[in-house]
Amino acid sequence: MTANGRGVAGTDANARFENVAEAYLGILKSRGVDWLFANAGTDFAPIIEALAKGNELGRDMPDAVAITHENVAVGMAHGYYEVTGRPQAVMFHVNVGTANALMGLMNASRANVPMLFTSGRTPITEGGRVGSRDLPIHWGQEMFDQAGMLREVVKWDYELRYGEQIEAIVDRALATAMTGPKGPVYLSLPREALAETYQGSPPQGQSTMPAPASGQPNDQVIDQAMALLENAERPMVIVGRGSKGTFAPLTALAERLALPVVHYWAPRLGMPTDHPLHAGFDVAGWIDDADVILTIEAMVPWIPDRHCPTETCKIIQLGEDPYFSGLPMRSYPATLAIAADPASALNAMVDRMRSGTVPKARRATLTKRLESARKLRQESVDAGRTTPMSAAWISQCLDRAKPDDAIVVTELGVDVSAMTFRHPDSLLSHSLAGGLGWGVPAALGAKLAAPDRLVIAAVGDGSYMFANPTACHQVAEALDIPLLTIVFNNGVWNAVRKSTAAVYPDGRATRANRMPLSSLSPAPDYEKLVEASRGHGERIEDPDALPDALDRAISMVMSERRQVLLNVVCAVDG
């Protein structure tokens, strides 16, 4: 069965495609694109007609679903990929829909998340063809270079001109998106081109251009990296972005060489967080004493004005593009740079480990230090059992309530240091692009990809409002996506507040009772927004009432398949 419940092609399903839109949808499905997350406009007529015809004939096509805001659609494709590893397609209305989706696209780009990002294009012709202009907006919405507004954040862009090219175009687009470093690609689809008679050959059942295998590490460079790590006295690892493939080799490497591993602003985990050598989520206290640092897909391994390795520290930067060439400026130094798939490189490092003794003394010292840090952290968490409660207290209560295989999608929500994550996709965090409103849509996509697992969107109150919550809850009801959303309601743009305080620690804004441009007061009754889509909402202010509320919410989501939102009033941390 396909994602939308349709069976294998029916009697007329294999009939020749009549137009390009029909061929396009069939090709997408044959390439593993199960979903087309779309926000339609007047340019969609050929696509909509092809969907209706395909449904009638029983053709295999992606599930095309109407998403009522463009950034929600992009976030859903983002979250779906993070769980499945398969890129999906989105489609929007010409320039205006594309503009609405740009923030989500920026998040995907900086997170190296591939997707086929498409939009219609204002009809090119003023008459004489099927699909020619027939509304005033078809003049008002045309641009000289529609792709120009997003070219900087996609790997490739193109416009469909001739229908017989559609298979080669889709295959090139998906292969480019999945070639490391991965990322989104853009295709514009003029209405006349989609509507024209399909004159190409019958599409192949599989891609004519599969993505190339990930880059393999150079043996000599791996030997150099291992020599640095094995001869170090105070080595450490900083993970910027991990993956399912890094869990086993990074854990083995850390155990064998007694390496403390820090996740620093990591959207994906690189190893379990309850491992004795997991050193938390902040490089402070580690980096200034290290003599060798291995960074893994770390766009920003430290903040130069806050943390500074010693001049003699050896730095190994590992990643598919270790210098992040897509950034205008990045000057982190490297003793050794390894351009390779991190999982492959880490496995190669494990294979080359010498059979010498484990640095037991260093491991014992590290273990003692980390145990002491965890005890202090627990004391801090317990101190947050107040009214209003701390984000750390909320996070620990959630950690105790959720099943081990739950997926937590956090956007300025949970305090990850107060939680335990044992699985590669159990924690998904926002990209360093910082486009707010990603969390709830990404959680919707993750739940589509993992319908039997509990998926939790843990977001700040500002992030929740940016997510277009009415659209999110409507989509959750329409597609039967039972999601648990937890709003950490502290009433401020906390990132703005903390940034201002960091730049002006003794400034007037920092001393003010109410910092300008940072308050979210008066706060909406967030719990009522989910009720408008027949979900369940609760407001929680008492820290002792939170555990029962979480148990209730999880039961409703998993047993009743009902979306639930908890509006948890919390203190302003930091």
C-alpha cells in the first residue's frame, strides 16, 4: 500500500500520461517521494487535475495535502526527513507563496536537510496555450528572476521549460539534494509547461541519476587524526550535528580513548546523552584546557569571544564540508581537516585504534568530574520546583513521563541537560539559521514519519506563535496527527533578552523592569487554540500538578489519538 492507502496501480493506471503534470507526479512517487506538502494557488490547475485523474485511475502518486501556511509545509518536510532519511516535496504559489516559505527553507539549508522545494510560476504566455494567463495577478506576480530570492539557500535551481525533460530534471534535483553536504533544491513549474502534452518516453521505474555514495575518508589523514588523539593528554570531542551512523563509532572511540563528548548547539545527537563520557551541552570548562579537539559537523564549535583554545591546541575538523564553504565567513582554525562522511570517518578511526591500554586514569578522572557535574545539575533542577517553575524542572518531569523511544522536537523549549536521549532521532533541535516557528511543523512531519511513536513539540511561547499555530492544529486534525505540544510560557522573547544582557550587562535595558521589545505580555490563552481544532488544552502553573498533567496528555495522545497542548507557565531562565 502507498502512504495514502491507494494500492498498486489499477487497470488504467499504467496508461500513457496525457500531460506533464501527470508524468511529474508519477515520477515523484517512483523516486520515493511519499508526500507533496502544498499550499495551492492559481498556478496549480494542472497539478490538481492530474491528482484528481490519478486518484480516479488508481495511479501511484505522492499524498498531496493542503497545508494552510507555507512554513508549516516546509517544516513538515524537514521533520519527515529527519526521521526517515528520505527527502519529500513541497509546492507553493508563485513568488508570494515562495516568499512565505523562505524562513523554513533557510532552516533546512543550514541544517543540511534535503527536499524538493517547488513553486508554480506566473504563466509565461498571455494567451494561446492551455494554462496561459487569465487573471490580473498573472501580470502582477511575475518576476524577472523568481529563483533569485532563494538562490543563496538552495544547492540548485531550475525552471521546467519542456515537458519531455521532466524525468531528467526530477532525477537531477533529487540526486543533487542528496549529495553531501545535503540540502534543498528548487524547481519552478510554469503552468503552461505542466499542462502541455507529455511527449517523453515512458518514465523509468527508478532514478536515472542516483545520488553518489558519501565521501570515504583518506587513510593517511585518518592515521594522522588517530595519532593526534591517541597521543593527547586532554582530548575532547565537540559534536555539531550527529546522525544514526555516528552513535556506535563515536561511543566506541570515546570509550577507548577516554574522550569527553560535548554536544554544542547540535540539531542531531551524535551519541547517547546518558553515556558516562557525555560531557553535556556547553563547551565552557572543557575547551580552554584541551590539547586536541575533534569537531564533528560543527558549524560553530565555540564562540571565539567567549571560549578560546590554547595556541598549542591541535584541532581536527571533520565533516562532509569541514570548512562550511556555504558560509560567507568562518575562520575556525584546523590542524587537520577531514572532508568525509562523519560516520565513515569515525568507523575508520575505530578500525585504526591501537591495541594499547585504555587511559584508565584519565577516564577515572573524567568520570568523577562528570558525576559531580550531574549531581550539581540535579540540585539546580530540583531548585526549579517553584512557582513559576524552571524550564529545567519542566524538562525533567517530561523526561520521566515520556517513553524511551519518544521523539522530542525542541525549539527554545526544553532544557536538554535535564533530559536523557538514548536514540539517534530522539532529540531534534532547530537549525542555526534560527528561523522561528520550525518546532511544531517539524514535529508534525516527524509524527507522520513515525505514527506509532510519541512525538513532542517542546517550544517557547514566541516560537509557538511564529509557528502559525492555527494552521498547525488544523493540519494535525485534518491528517489525524496526534501531537503533544508543550508551550514553555515565560512571557518574553528570552533570546532577545539574554542577547541584550550579554552585550550590555550593566545597561539600562538589563536593569529595566520590562526590557523594551522583548515582552510577550499579555499572553494569549495558548491552550484554547488547540481546542478550536477539537484538541485538548490545559494551563499548568503548579509544579506539583505537572507530572499528572503530562501523564494525562500522553495517554490522550497515544490511546485516544488526540492532539494535546499544555500551556506551562515558567520562569525566565538565564
